[in-house]
Amino acid sequence: MSIEGGMSGNQKRFVCPNCGKVFFAWRPDTAPGVKVKCYFCKHEFEDEAAKRPRAQPAAPATPATPATPATPTAEN
């Protein structure tokens, strides 16, 4: 949890693919897939969390359809 604002997350170490410099950036738990901007060259890139496929929310279970009643036989 951050000291300043109470936002949950942590700092992660990144290496810029453009300039190769190492820097740290805050990664909030609520939005793990946002882009990271290099502090040195301002190059914007995606971290490994942004490259992962997003988990689709589970579809609500469809209610079971009631069994159809047997058709009554016609008696003469």
C-alpha cells in the first residue's frame, strides 16, 4: 500500500526497451495493464501485465429449464 494516498499496489523495476535505463514505477493493483512511461526518454511501453490476456468475467449461470410435463394421452 502506498504511503501517500492509501492506493494498493507496489513499485516495480523496469528497463526501458528504448534507452535501456532502469527505473521504478508504481503499479496499482486496480489497473495492472496500464502503460509505463520511461522517466528518462519518455518512451511509453506496456509492461508484462498489459501484455497478458485479460480475464473475462465469468458468465452468470443460466437457470435450468424446468422439465416439460409429459403430454397426457387421450382416452376415448
